[in-house]
Amino acid sequence: MPEPAPEPVVADAVPVLDSAFKGTCPRCGAPSLFSGWVRFAERCSSCGLDYAAFNVGDGPAAFLTLIVGTIIVVLSIALELAASPPIWLHLLLWIPLTVVLVVFSLRWAKGALLALEYRNAAREGRLKDRAP
């Protein structure tokens, strides 16, 4: 019988959406998560949480590329079937829209993923010791 999923370690964490949309620290809620548009600060200026201990990697960009790519493809196919515009119009519409959506939502995705890592006490991959 499989073991039940572990409960989150951090029960009193700031809501994930606050960290994502407002750039707040997942521990104390201070607006100190980012030092640039998508660059994390080294640590929280209020509570001292070390953001460098979390590694969101390329996950947010990969998720956004897949999600935004799916939306753009569906919209472009719908436009093609409805109006059959020339190819230059497709290029003029969809390439800039894709770039803008991915770039502007990258900050939110990175903030949400870091907050989820904090909330669930996620660490780098490790294997459980198994009994023989």
C-alpha cells in the first residue's frame, strides 16, 4: 500500500498567489522576493530567508512556453479557420504576443514556484533509503 503524501511542512506560509503576483517573501510577506524584473534577491530584507537555497531552474519558463504556446496555437488556428488572413498577419500577431505573454508572466511563475518550494520544503532530488 503506498504511503500517503506528506503534509506541507510550512503551514503558516504566505499564500502562494501573494508571492507570485506581489513579489512577497513566502515566509513573512515582505515585498522583497525580487531584486530585478525576474531576478530573485539573495535573501529577504525583513526575515532573512535565503532565496538562494531554492532552485526554480528553468521550470517556470518551460511551463509558460508550453501553456502560452498551446493558447497561441489554438488562437492562430481559430483565426485561420475563421478569416484565412495572409501569413504575414499571423507572424505580426502571434510572435510578439507569445514573447510578451511569456516574458511578462515569467516573474509570476518564478514567484509561485519559489513559494511552492518553500511551502512544501522541497529540496533537490533525493532517494529514500529502501529496506532490502
